[in-house]
Amino acid sequence: MTHAIGIDFGTSNSAAAYLVDGKPRMIPMADGQMTMPTTFFFNQETRRTLIGEPANQALLDGTEGRFMRALKRVLGTKLMHENRQILHERVTFVDIIARFLNQIKTRAESETGLTFDRVMSGRPVVFHGANDPREAQAEEDLRACYLAAGFTHVDFMAEPEAAAIASGALEQSRMVGLIVDVGGGTSDFSLFRSGKDGVQIMANHGVRIGGTDFDRAINIDWVMPLLGKGTELRKAMGSGTSPTPNAIFNDLATWEKIPFVYTPQNSRMVAEMVRLSQEPEKLSRLATVLQDELGHELAFAVERGKIAANSGADDAQIVLNAVQRGLNAPLSPQAVTSSLARHAEMLAEGAQETLRMADIDAGQVGQVIYVGGSSLMSMVSDTMRAQFPDAHHSFSEVFTAVTDGLAIAANR
């Protein structure tokens, strides 16, 4: 007999759950954790592909190989189906993501003794943007990944809708609630009304920003200037200067683009920039990052600094010892607020658009429920409290609500 499983395939972390006696039960991942990092490491020496926490550890240990994260953001793009030489074989991103999903399937079947052929997968309300032509392709790409992973029947549900199902809203009849689901790659909103017949979704909306975008903004503002962003280059011919090109810094600060910056062309370009730089020490750091492939170390350092600053620590820093011993970028809560101001505006606009779609006003929303790890950023809750000052704000099931709701929906 086959069974159904709910899988929340996330930009940064993933999880799975199934029903036991009508209640969702999470599948333990490595080391008993209920979530698994959505990361990959292709070990150059052993020729093995590591997934999840072992992939993160291999990167931190300095093992030679290629690290990848945030592949969910590639869904719907041409990159998904391009063949790439990785280790000893040519693969596509469909193949790579399928291996990750197959590991979840295998782990779930080993843990439970059941066979899971049917899956209810979470999906963001929008992968790229409302009316973006890549939307349908992104869902089809994700379906192809699940089928390649060994599932035979695949359904999708908007992630905040799944969170609404799992929120316990049925206990508060006729309440209007708002799910604010801020993950690694997208921010989704679902307005719902609870009642005896279940959860009625009034409107779904989403914007393509998430935790990886928060990291990128902080990285560009506070780390990349230490590598030469914003400095001047002497002109190769004649007098005068010109600004350092931004493209290399933007790519180096973008999780899903980091693996592709380590090219001979970029190395030659940066070497020439060092030669012409008014501040060669900074550009030399950039050259070191490319030479030693330290982009992901920088990104993890930014993420750690962001979390420390979000806790309210005035002395939080982005520690950049991997680039140069003793190199740090101070990161105060105020600095984070400054870097994320535009993202706060986009979140506020997303919430307001969801209200307009449902034709209700903010005063009718009785509860705001936060899910997704990036919803724990104080910028997110501060923005939502300003929009919904009279609502009750709840963080009780930030990491499990989507997965629980998917498991419930999978078995309807």
C-alpha cells in the first residue's frame, strides 16, 4: 500500500511529514533534526555528492569541491535544463534537485517502513512574480524533479495555504487571519477565514524576496565595499578614473550565482582591476575570494552576522577571517534596518495587495501568523505590526506549519 507525504522543499531548508492517527508527524532528518539544509556539495576527491548538513560541513572544512544552495530560485529558468559537468558526469539541475528529493523519500520510507509514492509539495504563491511567464514552467520543473526522484503522483499547494490549514484556526470560528510566510527565496501572504467547514482562503499573494535577498543586501552594503566595491580604477589609457564594475560584486553576493563566478575570465578581469585600482588592497581581497573560492564562506558569515544583529547585539560583526585575518564588518541593528528598508516596503506592499485582493481592510484581520525562518527577522514583524496594529501576532509554528499543513492536505 502506498502513502502520501507532504514535503516543504525550501530555498534554504526542507522538511517532510506524514499523518499518524490523523495528526502530522515530522520525518527526522540527519542527527534527529526536523529540517535539512537544502544544500549540495560535490566532493572533488571522493567524487561523492553530499546533501544537507554534511554538505555545509564539507564547505566549512575547506574540502575541495563545489557547493550549491538556493537552487529553488533556478526553477523556471533556462539554467534548469542545461547540462553541466560536475565531478564525473554531466547533469542538469533537475537531476541534482531530484537526488535531494529522493534522499527525503528514502529517509521517510526507512524511518516509517511505508512506501511514499504520492506527494503534496509546497510551492510559493509566486516563484518569480505575478504574471511572470516563468511561473508555469517553474511548477513543471519542480514536478519533473519529484517524478525523477521516484514519486508517481505530485500535487502542489501554496505554502501559506498549507500553514493556514495547520494553524489551529478552526478553533476560532469566523476569524480572519493572515499567514505571513517569509522563506529563503519568497515572501507569501494568505488571507483566510476559519469556520466549521474548514479554512477558506480569501486571497493569496506573493513577492520574490526572502532571506537570501536580505543576506544579499547586507553583503553588498557592508562586505563588498571591503573587497573594492565603490572604489575607483585608473583608466588604462589616458587620465582620469572610472568606478569599479558592480556585476562581479552583485553575483558574489547572490547565493545561487556564487558557484558560477569562479571563471578564468573573472580572475583575469579582477587582476586587471587590482593593477589599476586606487585602493589595491581592497581589490586584492576580491582576488583572494575568487582564487580560494570563498564566496559561500562570505555568504555564511553574512548570515551569521545578520542573525546576531537581529538579536539586538550592538557589537555584532560579520567575521571575514577566511579572507584576511582580523577583517570584520561591524553590523548594528540599525545597519540591518537601513539595508533592508526597501525589502520592508515590499513586504508592506505585498500585505496591502493581499487585502485589496480580498476586498477587506486591515482592521478586520484578527491574527497574523508567521511561518518560515526569515519571518523571525525583526524587520518583518515590525513591518507587519505597523500594518496590522490591532491583530494578535503569533510565532508558535514558524518552522513546521507549512510541512504539517501539507501532510494534512496530502491525505484528504
